[in-house]
Amino acid sequence: MGVFMRRDTHDQLLTPRIIGIKSDLFGHNDFSPVVLHRRDMVQKKPPFDILQADSRVAYEFETRWAALVREVPYIALASAIDKHAHVEKYKVWQRDPYHYCLECLLQRYVYWLNRHGFVGDVLIESRGKDPDKRLKRAYKHFYVHGLDKLSPSVIQARLTSNELKIAMKAEDVAGHQLADSLAHPVLRYMQSRYDGAQLADGFGQKLVKILLQHRFSRHPQSHEIEGWGLKWLPRKTGA
């Protein structure tokens, strides 16, 4: 799951809104910082146990978070991979699934930047020392060699760094917390759309509906989201 926006939007709009929600509902402050992590929130770990203990707080959080997802100007991208189908389709060529999904997100990000004449940077949330090293190599390969019909010259003109930037969760990056809140609901939606999985209604799917209406990247003329804001892998023949 990826989100991108102007730097001033991130720093002056998204970050203060997230800090406000965390301060008002979970006691966030400079001495006791709170980082929103969907897994901890679902499991109601402190300080998120108040979401289970007080229905009014839970309602206020969902209301304010849905408004944030709808109102902050950003573009959302998501890719997911059926690992079993990937292995079955590519008997010899078997890419790291996470890196493959990342490259698909980067490709669509660069296409968007190029269409609008912008440049941008990439900041990933850390997955650990060794995975981060591999992820940096995958980014470097994309930057140097391109992907499919996207040439290295376009990538290098649109991405401001040839090195992947990585931040720890404790660094409290607002964009990462936004993306983290959306990743699992979007995955469930994609599994239901592309793989026939049963989709349970709830707050997560309310967020997905907002993304489908307002935030997913889409074809500039047809406004199609599939293949632009959502990418299911491995792709089918001709897709």
C-alpha cells in the first residue's frame, strides 16, 4: 500500500490532523508518543484498549479517521500478489513477492509524476535490517534498469534519489500511519474482487469505499482504477 502527496500537504495538513486525533483520543504527547499501528488497534493494545472500553471514543475515532481519509489530498496505490499463482505461472522466474509489488507501485507512481510534470521521493517503513538491505537493492535495480515499458531515463528524471529512504515506525511518519490503516482493508477488498474471497462489511471497507470514490489513482481519460490504482498479481495474459 502506498500513498503520495505534496510535501507541504504531508507536513502541514496530514501530520497535524493525525497528531490531533492521537492527542485527543490516545494521550499522545512529546513525552509519551503514540504511533498508530492497525494491528495494535485491532487487538486493542494500550493505549488503544480505550476503543473497546468506550464506544464513544471508538465512534469519534472512526468518524475523524474516515474524514481524514476522505478530505486530505493524496493519491493511493495498492498492489497484491497471489504467491501460489505466481509460483505456478513462473516456474523459473520467481521474484521476491514484496519487491515485485513494490516495483509495480513505483512504476505507477513514476507514470503519475511524469504525466503531471512533477518529481518525487520514496520513503518506505522499515521491515528489519536484512529485508531493508534487499529492498534497497530492489529499488536500485528499478532505478537503474526500469520496468517493462518504463525507461530508466524517465524514472531518473522523476525520482529525486537513486537510494531508497527508510524510516522506522518509531519515527512517527504520518504518511506511513495513513497507509498502514488502509493496507489490510484494501487487501481484503482486492481478494474479494480478484480471488472470490468473502468480504466482511465494517469500518475498513468504509475506508475502501472512500478510496474508490476519491483517492485511488486512475486512468486519466477512462478513470479506470484497475491497473492504475489497484494491481493484482500475477497479471493475466493480456492484462
